[in-house]
Amino acid sequence: GTIGHDTILQSLAIVRGTGSLLFFGGPIVGGGIACLDGASPTVRNCIIKDNDAQRGGGVYVGQTNSGAGARLMRNNIRDNEATQYGGGVYIELVQGDAGPGAVFSRSRISDNTAGISGGGLYADNSTNPQMDHCWFVLNKATIGSGAGAYLSSPIDARIKDSMFDRNDCPGYGGGLAIVDGVGVDVEHSTFIDNEADLGGGGIYEYGWDPVGLGPTKIWDDLIV
């Protein structure tokens, strides 16, 4: 069915989906859930697993025209695969200016795989996700960077009270990769046993504005 601004998805198991065509000739997105045309549903207490797409194996969020992003609370997003970006979740700004970012709260994003980057989550094109009490565990980026999460040109993104644990990639940022970010804050979060072959086992940051690091623990993260 169609997902709109007032849609609530609650206590569902969403499994073995294969996504939606974003536009003619474009990528297949949102293996489990595809929030198209700026739709911003509330998704809570759901299991989203064993889905696949090119972008957003588990969930795709396409924001438009300063609209609010989706709200995902207390979900288990696991064992999804994207052949390109965002094994668990892919977020992008489709048109217009970025509005309030997609909100992820008390969710576990684990054992997802991206063919390129963003094993757990990939946020593209000036989106500003807000992550609170989230767990990124055992995600993989097959040939790229940001195994736990990859933020591309984020604006005012926030990561708070979250855990990045045993994520692995051959590029940069085993736990978290941030490229060309503005006003990104990471606080009260833990990075442990993440691995990246080229640099930034726990966190890798490149670009214009240094990441704001509040009280954060980075333990046993490796550059192989």
C-alpha cells in the first residue's frame, strides 16, 4: 500500500521484500519499507529483516521540500542487503531543502551488508539524521567505507547515547564515516571493536567542519 505522512507501522515483521523502482531507469530502493515522495511515517516495534534492494535494503527514506523525515522507534533492522548503499537504511534528499531529519530511537541495526558503503545506514545529500540510543552491530560495507554508518554531506546530524560495535569495512570508518559534514555532533556514544583497513577504525571524518565530540568512548577499534 501507499505510505504517507500519517502512516503508522507498528509491531510488524517485514521480511523478504525486494524494493520499489524509484524512477524509470533508477535504482531499486527500500527492500522492506520505501518512503517515497517525502512520506514520513512512524515505524515502531517492527522487525525488518532479510530484505534486499540496490539502496536501502531494509528501509529507504526520500525527503522532499523541507518535509520531516520518517520516525523509526524501537525497531530491529537486521540481515538486510543493498547491492549499492545502505544495507539497513538509506536516506536521501530527493528535492528541495532539507527539513527535520529522520529520527531513529532505541533501534538495533545489525548484520546488514552494503555492496559499496554504509552497511548499517547511509545518509546522502545533506540529510540530517537524528540517532538516539541506537545500536549498530556487525554491519559490513563490502568495498567501501562506513560499515556502521556513512553520512555524506550531513547538516546538523546528531548521534547520542549510541553504540557502534564490531562493524567492518575495507575503506575508512569502520564504525562511522562522515564526509563534508556541517554541525555534526556525536556524544555519549561508544565505539568498540570496529575495523577499517584504510583509516578510522572507530570514526573517520573528512571535510569542512570538525565533528563535535561530546563524552564518547572509543575502544579497541582497528586500522588493519
